[in-house]
Amino acid sequence: MDFNLNNQQKTLIELVQELGKNKFASRAFVYDEEASFPWENYEDLRNHGLLALCVPKEYGGMGVDFPSYCLISAEIARYCGATALTYNMHISSTLWLNVLNDLPLRESEIAECEIYKKIHFQRIVEKQALYSQPISEEGAGVSLGKAYQTTAKKVEGGWLINGKKTFASLSEAADYYGIVCTEEKENISVENCLYIAIPAKTQGVQVVGQWNPLGMRATISRTLIFDNVFVPNNAQLLPSNIYLKLTELYPHMFFTLAPTYMGIAQAAYDFTIKYLRGEVVGMPPIKQRQNKIKQFNVAQMFIILEQTKAIFYRVINEAKINPSKAERLRAYAANYTVMENSNQLCSLAIRVCGGHSLLKSFPLERLYRDSRCGALMRPWGSDRCLEKLGMETLYESQETDDQ
């Protein structure tokens, strides 16, 4: 995607391009048609060590940083959006642990973090375990200022988990479900958050409901039920009550969904260029590039794509603990821009390419459906980004209309 890449980024992106062109792209149709999980793609990711992409080198991983991951994820999405989106759920589980060293933690919390890192990183590196991140619930979550309805009760030796997670990507595919829940206390608060990894085969874990959505069909995001599920103390991924602090000091942790839609936007543009040049496999080699109206529309697509890439690239390289107000607002704006422009580019691509592009034998109609899902992705859906931008541009922290 012609970003300014370092040597490690070039090497990994070239690897992903090879996998994408030779394997992921040709499989994407079947996964989408059947709403089946991309098992073969994940076998390829495992075989190339990419499940440990963001595990630090001292724990046996590749040690890839935040901006590098975002670029690699976007490249995966050019060939299979659902693979990139589910891969994000796994990688985020490691990224969140990586930034703990930069949080203002007590010594006891730092020592506790080290215990969790060793356990979870070892599973990924040595056992090639796959983690998911089912956080969504109906109307709850710290991003909305509400306590999670899924609860963790402290018992001897561990925790007892009860609750339900909706849109749980990788259901029945992940080895561990990394859930955010509320610790049961006398006075339940949004601050009492726990982030806990539950083994998928634990007694009391159920996957229920059907999965037959408009787009992102291969994510297999069914509903998870936790019925008196016991996990030991070392199942935690973060120390108690650290999750809320992490969301406040590291807002970029929620930007990792955007790379998928950046990649989809690029894929829609790529297809359009090939289509108008008569280079799409399975189509007659008829060139339509001489049409002035199509040239104007492609020019518009190029401008939108470059604008999107510019803010995307800037934001991923600004990600850090305790960003400035301008950096935080720019992250919201970038997330909104990527999600909305991805679908706009897919829509323009269909308009430019015409009726044949709607056929399911070509990727564009799938890209359009997948891109439509981006605006709804919590916790930073498009409407939520506008809400946060509107509030935070007009009000300083803790400011009210009485001041």
C-alpha cells in the first residue's frame, strides 16, 4: 500500500502478500458463501509464526509493534477481510499486554503482569494457541460508561464467571476467550473490570445461536454463554481494575479494527483498476479505461483512498500511552474516516464497474457487504466517534456548562 516501510515491515508484508494472493483470496469466496471459519488461513498463519506476531522477542515472539501490526493487518484484509478481523481479536490480546509496561502501575501490579505474560505468551508461542476477544454485550461496556453484565465472583483459587457475550468472533474456533467482565462486589462499578482468558472447552461454556449475517460472514461471531464457569487466578490477562485505566490512557487500543477496513478500501480500488484495464480473471479482456466518466470516478476513488491512508498512517504512528488531546481526537477522526470511506469506495467501485461487478463470482460485492459492517463496529462505531469528537472538541476534561 506504498507506505514508508522499514525492513521488517517489508519482509512481513511481502509474506502476507504471497499468502494473500496465492491462498487467502481464492478461499475467501467459499468462506463467505458458507459462513465458515477460515481454518486453512489460520493454519497458514500458524505455520509462518504469525500468531506470535506481537509477542515480544524475549518471550519467543516476533516483537512487532503497533504500527507494523496495523499495516500487516490491512494487507491481510486486501485478500480476506474476515481473516483480518478475527486475527485482530487474537493479536489485540497480546498488544494490550505489551503496553502494560508503560502504564503507571504499582510494583505488585507489575509483578502480577509478568506472571500473566509468561502464561499467555507461552501458550501462543509454544502451543500456537488462538485467543479471541468477545467483549460486546447488549448495551454495556466501559466505553458507554456502564458495567459489564458478565460477572466474575471471587471464590477459593479463582473466579466464577456468569454472563453472555454477543457477536463473539471466533466462537468454536478460539482456544481461549479473553472476556472483559465486572467483578462482583457490594457496590458494582464500571471500574471493577477484569480481563480473563477462559479455555474454550471449560465446563459451562456454551456457543449458541446461528450466524448468517450480511457481511463478515466468516468471522463466526455467535453468542457465548458462561454458566458458573470456574477459572483459576492465573487466568487473568490483566490485574484487577486495570482495564478501565488502560482504556483511558491508551485509547488507540480500540483503533485496531480500522486496519481491516483500510485493507478492504484498497482492495476495492485494486479491483476497479484491474476491471477497467480488462485484467480481471474470468472476465473478457475488454478495456473500459478510455471512458471519461469512469476516469473521473476512478480519480475520485484515488483521492478518497489517499486521504484515508494519510490519516490512517499518521494515527498508527502516534499511538502511545497518554496521548495529547489532538492525538486522541485524530484517532476518533481516523477511525470514522476509514470505516465510512471504505464503504464509500466499495460503492463507487460498483458504480464504476457496473452490473457484472455484483456477481458473487467476483470479490467486489463481498467487499461492499463487509465494508458496510465497519460503521457498526463497537466500541468505536461511526456514530460513537462523532459523539466523542463533538463532546471533546467543545468541552475540556471535567468541564460542564456550569463552569
